[in-house]
Amino acid sequence: MKHYAAIDIGGSAIKFALMKEDGSFVEKGSVPTPKEGIQELISVVTSIVKNYENKMKIEGIALSIPGAVNIETGVIGGFSALPYIHGPNIKQLLFESTGLRIELENDANCAGLCEAWIGAAKSVNDFICIVIGSGIGGVIVLNKKVRRGKNSYAGEFGSMLMKDYTEDSLRIGFRRLVSKTIRKILGKTIDDSFGQPWNQLASTTSFVQAVTKRKGLALESLNGKTVFDLLNKGDKVVKEEFDKFVKYLAVGILNLANIIDPEKILIGGAISESGELINRINEELTAMRGKYGILDISVERCAFENDSNLIGALWHFRSMVEREGNKSLKPAN
């Protein structure tokens, strides 16, 4: 059976695995994501791959990475928590460093490909997968195919604009409205706002930031796991922020469901391991039914959770080999 190096580059950690062609794991691990720049990233990935090559033959590198990934050229557009990955030809750089074939795909797309292959969506044709982490990514799969869009930007759900409708924000909004009205009367320029990206209201990072701000703590003092530990212990502040967090997620999901009307909606990312989160989102969606729409909308957890990006990256690699064969290992310039 053939073996592959699968790499999932995230905002805070790089997960990696030695995998068999059927999607099973031989071994896996993780290291912190480099913060310095692209050369350090290439060095870390190369070191991981070389370690696997010392154990057995590796067919290639299956890479999951954030951003608007051009799977043909290896260049990543858009933006992400890792600014240095946008612009360089990562496919070319890794090939020069390892001599192996590299196929890369957007991380959320990888999660969706995994679920379509052997996961929670293997029995349906149309679904969306929403991946919640440092931001919010996603994938739209219609008729078992990932929809990329003209600019490889389809599924960037986190860029969707949403108004902050919490009680505190409404009070602040009212004060701003009064201030704008006065400025308008005085003939001064009005700085209008269209809302905030969903990323900034409903990502795991935004939830943690809201809690640390309320508690007067440094941001680095808490993370997703510690905040959920506090939630499970009944922390009042965390519960209040969690209620807001769930509402933001549910509103965004309702919007997506009404646009796409998929057979399934999956939630991925480390935070999806929380059964409480999935249950609460479904409670909010049920409460909104009838008042804001007629669809019976619910979400479920990705079957492979944190491993889905690695498995999906492998499936993408295999699909590209099947499509193009091995006629050229070297990526196009």
C-alpha cells in the first residue's frame, strides 16, 4: 500500500501524519506554526517529510492550507491568519526543497472532501461544511464536487457581513446613531458601517477574546479549551458570552441554509468536539424556524473532526494524480 505525508497548516499549529492511501493513519503529530516567514515554514515541513522518508517511501505531500488556494499554480490568494503564505508559490518551494510531488488545497475544502469521501456526508450529494477556528472557513459541495468560484473564494463564509445585535451593541449603536445625526445636521462627513465579518463575531478566537475582555485578562491567558472548561464549570461570564457566540453562529448558518439549501450542514474545527455547542446551535435554529424561514435546519459534527483536513488533503492528492497522472512532478510556473 502506498504512503503519503499529509500536512495541515493552521494559524497556531501544523498537524502532520504519515498516511496510507485508504485514509488510515500510520502515525501523526503536531508542532507550532512558524511566525517568522515562508522560509521557516518550508524548513519545518521539509524536516517532517524527510523524517518520514527515512522510514519508508513517500509518494508525495498532501497539503491543507488556509486562503484562496490555486490548486494548479500553488499560489494562495485572499488572506488568513498567516500573511506570509499569500504570494509565494508554496508548491514550487516545497518541490525544490523535497523533490516530491505536492498537491495543496484550501483547509476547509479538505475538511469537506474528507467528509464526502468517508465521513458524515458520504451518503449525500449536496452539503456545506463550516470550519470554526481562528477564523471561519467553509466549503460548498454540490453534486459531490467542491465549488471554487471565479476567484477560488467560494466557501469563505467568514467574510459574510453581520450586524452585532447584542444588547450592549444596540445601546452603543443607538449612541452612534445620535452622534451621526448631530454630525449630519452640522454638515460633517458620516462614517457609515456595513457590519462586521462573521469571522470577528463567531470564530473561536472571537469567543475567547470576548471572554478575556470581560474578565480583564490578557488574551494569551485563555484558549478555546480553557474557555470551554470554564463554561462546563458554570462560569457566569463565559456562559453569557457563549450565548452570544451561539446566536451569531446560528444566524450565519440560517443565512447560508436559505441561500444554498443543502442536504446537510456540518460543523468542523476543534470546537466542534463540544456536544454542547452543536446542541445549542440546533436549539437556536429550531427557535428561528417559522419566524425567519420555513426550512427545517440543523447541523451535525464532522465525523473526523481534527483529522478531517489531513484526510481530505490526501483525497485531493489522489484525485489530482488520477486526473493528471505522473507526467510531471514539477509544478507549473
